[in-house]
Amino acid sequence: MGRKGDVGFKVLGLAALIVVACMQMLVLAQSDDDLALLVQPPESLQPRLGRIANILVDRCVGCHDAQDAQGGYSMATPALILTPGESKRVILGAATTNESGQITAFPNGLGELWERISTNDPALRMPKDSDALDPDQIEEIRMWIVTGAKVDGGIDAPIESFRPLLVPSEPKINSYPRAHTVQSIALDAANRILFTSGYHEVLLWRCSDKIEFVGRIATPGRSISDLHWDPVQSCLWIVSGEPGKIGYVESIPVRDSQPDTNPKSRRVAWISRDMPLDISVSPSGELLGIGNADGTIVAIDTYSNGVRWKTPAHAAAVTSVDWSRDSKTLLSSSRDRMAKSFQAQDGTMLSSFVDNERTVASIVALTKGVVVFDEAGTVRFYPNSTTPNARTKWGGFAQQTHKLIAYNDDFFVIDADRIKHFRVRREEIEVPEDQDKEKKDDKKKKKKTEFYFDEKQGIRLTDPRDPKRRLAPLSMQASSSEINGQQQLSIAIGCADGEIFLWTPDSDLLISTSNRP
């Protein structure tokens, strides 16, 4: 091509650069009393909170989080960022707009947030007692403010959830040298796909007469602390992260036994500074309960991703959460030796379940009633979510902190290398209305309900003829599907040595494989 063509391409390229620059940048003309906005980028290019979330989390939240809100100011959520602290000064300045709704000026300035990060006065500048923000970081925050401080998520969502989610594009390890510990496990509603925890990923298995490896889902966190299948929205909820550092709770749609690999399909519901230990979706599919290591419980709206409520439920880490069958009550257990129940609507505490001797490892809801398991190896039954005292118990299990699983009025307990199966039985008995022995002529009777645990047939995971083989089951999950007009229960079991089992109690069928792709 000739020189004219070269010049033409250069001119076009320069023009394109100028257009892009004009679209992405704001030109502000500053006078003594206002900041006039001369050029505003289109809506699609205007910065959102997610663009500056890393800056706020890394440089600001350490002193202004929910627990340590210095100066009475917290940046834990977008709503709190907009709420003044002890100074009572407006955080973000009010803007004036033209007839088209475009921002034209900030008559009273950009607000206290801007003044604190841009001032040269070390006594006023934030971060306090630390280096000032880089000029590029200050400019990023300014651009966010002058374009309307838009929030790309729930107004009550944790600020950490706005950080960009970095998911590996390729498996960290293509083929595992040995089976990976199954810390968490889940089973879809059709009992066809099994999900197990891997290294920086969730492994997928197809279940039929055997268990076959079929795929993987990369995760932002190295470890997987919990997996939960949501049959209402047909998605898998995953808790990943690094203990003591960061935890992610996200959902992945799964259609026709295949996960949706489109990054836009991943939804991050919660990010915290430690890994949540347990999650549970309500039977209605509306709420996600999250039990956190700091003792708090969070209820997330699964459709809007907003925080429905958050409460400091326990004095120690929450070990498990579960929902009542009508989705009206959230149950929790904790290392503080307590188990509790809360109203799903607003988090109001209903009751504390007492009598537990050690760490309460697990709590599950039955069709009617609640079962609690503590570290001392004792299971207790409470007839409803508001009765504080247990009505019956069964002890003698190995001292452990495994989670129970429940199905209708049945529950299952890991005990050494076997799974034990129990059913709660209710029995109406008649007792004298007046126990006074002197009133022998009093023949009035009243009915009283007694509760019992009936042990059903469980299963041993090792061959009794091989005494050297030892298993340490860590996780269980149950699911039921309709087969030939009848509900069939399946239970997935994951072990410390990487063994995976799928057990069907009705037929006593047991199949297994190793947790390695």
C-alpha cells in the first residue's frame, strides 16, 4: 500500500484512540465552587463498584469493616459506604444533572470520601498512618464517584463480593497422583451426577451401575469446604477458598448433567475473610443459609443475591446449617456447644437447643422435629424448632464432628467405617392425669407422646474379612428420585483416603470409585 494509505490508516487509528479516550475519561473543569462535568462516558463504560473493590478491600476495609469501624465508619457493604460515620459529613457529594439525566456538576464537592483520599494533609488523609493511595487508585475512585457511584450488585452484599473473581482457566493438576480427600460431596436430584471436592475444582461423576468421571468445575479457592445441590434452580452451590484467608460462595447452573461453563453464568453470593463451614438452600429455593467461621449466619436471597439478614448467632464457628421442611426456620449448630433456630424471614432467634455436652457438630431437620449431634458422640431429638429440651437421645458413637444427613423421619450417622441408619418413632401412651396415689378412684387418663430411635439396617464400608483396611468417612449427602412411581433414596459418601461410595438403602446396592480424574 502507498504512503497515502499508510497516512490514512494512521489518521483513522489516531481518531479511534481519541474516541475511546473520550468515552473512557471524564474531563472536569474545576472552579472555586463546583466541579463541572464536561464529558461523560456512555452507560456501558461507566465504572462500577467492582472496578474499585480491590482498592477498598486492600487499603480501607482493614480499619473500616463491620467489626472495627474506626471513626464510626464502615465500608463492609455498599450501603454502609454511603452511611456517614462520627463526622456526620456526606460521604459522596450530591450531583446536578441536565435534561438528559447526565451528571453536570457537584456543587458542594465530591464528598468526604474523596476529600480524605485526595488531601495532602497527613492528619486528615486516609488510609491513616499509612502510605497514601497511588495516583491511579485515587483517579479510579474519582471516576467512580463522578459517574454516579454505581453499584454492580446487592446494596447489602459484602464489599469483598464485588472483587473480580479469578477462576483458573485450566486444571491446576490434570491427573491426580493419588485420590483426593473427599471433604465435601453432593448429589443431584435425579441421582445421576455426583459432585466431589478436588484441588481448586469440583469433580463430576456420572452414576449408573458404576461411577464414571465426566468433568470438572474450576473454583477460585484451593479447598472446597461444602457442596450443596439446589433442585429448584438446578444449580450447584460451592464453598471454596483458603481457611483463615478468604472464602467464596458461588452457584453454577447444571443442565442435562452438564455444568454451564459460561463465566457470566457463575453467581457469587458471598465472599468472606474466612471459609464458611456449611451452607444450605431452603426447600423453596428462595434463601441460602451460610454458617461462617466467625459465628455469624447470613441468609442470602438466591434470586437477587442480596443479603436478607445477617446475625451474630454464635460465640464460635458455625458447624452446620439446615432448613425446616416448610422453609420457615433456619437451624444452626456451633463449636460453642449450642444449637439454635431462627425465623427465615428476618433472623429472629426462636430457641436454643440445650443439653449438648461438647461442640455441636451437626443439626438437621426431619419431617417433624430436629436432630442434633455433638462431638461427644450423642444424638438428640427435639420435637420441634422451639422446644429447648431433648425428648430422647442415643449415645455411644465415636467422638467426632461429622455432619448428619436426614430424609423424612430417618437420619444417618457416620460411625467409624460404617453408616448407621435410624428412624424417629412417635408413640402415644396414656398416663394418669393425677399421679397422687391416695386418689385411687381417679381413673382419668391423658395422652402423652413418647419418642424413640429405632435402628434400621445401615452399611459397613469395609470388608470384615480385611481387618487391615480402614476408612475414615468425612462427608455424606442424600438425594431421592422417583423410579417406577416410587421415591428411591441414594446416599453419597466421601472418605479421607479419597474413596467415593454411592449407597441405595432400599436395595442395599453399594458402588464405589476413587476421587481422582
